Amino acid sequence: MIDKTQYIYGIHAVLEALEAGKDIDKIFLSKTLNEETSKDISARARQLRVPVQRVPVQKIDRITRRNHQGVLAMMAAVTYYRVEDLIPQLFDQGENPFLVVLDGVTDVRNFGAVARTCECAGVSAIVIPDRDSVSVNADAVKTSAGALNYLPVCREHNLVNAVKLLRDSGFKIVGTSDKSQISYTQSDYTGPVAIVLGAEDKGISPEIMKLCDTQVLIPEFGHINSLNVSVAGGIIIYEVVRQRLNDNQEVK
């Protein structure tokens, strides 16, 4: 059973939360909910870029036995940002921005570990999609050792468009690939940069990979040839730090 402070249930309560602009991670709508109510909630959620999932009513029942009326909103543990709003702020503050983009990372432990490394390394923000991605809930904050209380998270409805915006804003987009011939130490990270990390099972999606200015390889010499995404991220993130310190830059 999820703690009641992490969700809002009931048609009117969820609509009021949407109207108030609360940070909502996702909304569950029962498949038996009437079509008019479903459309109303979905339309308002779409305006705020909040994902909506149609689920069997039993899924909601497993979360709460209260009178949920077939509607339940999972509250976000952090305030989400948008890339289009954050990037100008970073440049206006005189930063040399450093972002990490997570494409399809769904494991909360991996996400928390990456976030912890990012915060320690002075990363400006993490960018995630609103679907097929980990939820930034209380478990994620705990796994990150509290790093997500300080590290901005941009949740994007269209990750491809977000990466295009980063590239158009002067960021170098660097993807990780075991097919690359370029070692991660050979790429230049001293300017504005966004490191893209993919899911362990699928890697970076083809659409995102096409947008990468450079694809880099982390050499592996063992038999299993499979670094955990949080470990791979830590290696590249601290290569960025190393290069920037050698370039007499502050990390942020």
C-alpha cells in the first residue's frame, strides 16, 4: 500500500490538483470510467504534460480501497522542469551547462544512482521522457541519497524534440554506443554538453542516436561486456569533470 501522501484519489480531487498545477507524476484512469469524465481529465492532463494510463480498476484497488471513483493521481516527489525553460536560465546565470539525458531508463535504483553521481559532479539537470521511464517518486529520492532534492529534473513529453532543442541551443550531444570506435576519453566535453544514456536492454533509441553529434565507447575487456548504466554514466560524467577542471573551468 502506497502512503496516502503520495497520491490523490477521486474525480474532483484529481481535477482540482490539475487545476492547481500540482506536480503529478502520472494519473491512472479505470477502463470502466465513463468516457466524458475520461476525456475531461485526459485533456487537462495533456495541457500539463502529465501522463495518463488506462488500467483495470483492480490496479487502483490494490493502491487504495478508498472511494477513488476510478481515478488516482500519483504525486511527483520533485518539481519538474522543462528544457525550454531551464536552458535560458542556465545560460543567463553564466553556466557552462552539462546535462544528462536518460532514454528509457526504468529501474529506480539505476536512476537514483545516476542522479546521485550527477549531483556530486555538478550536473545542471537530468532529462527524462514522461513515458517508458522511471517515476521520480519517494523511492527514487531515497535511492539517490537525497540528490533529487537538489538536482533539477526535466520531464519531456517528446524526448526527440527536447534533444533537438538542446542541439539547436549549442549543446554537443554525446551518445554511448558499444559500436563506436571513439573512446569516451577522446571526445571534447569542455563546452555545453548533453550526455545520453540508454536503457541497459535496448540502449539509446535510433531516433535519439541520430541526433548525437558523437557516439563514444567505454572499453570493456571482460567476458560479459555489460556495464550497468549507472556505472557507465559515472565514468563518462567524471570524464566531463576531469576535462573541465583541466581546462581551468568550474564544473558549474
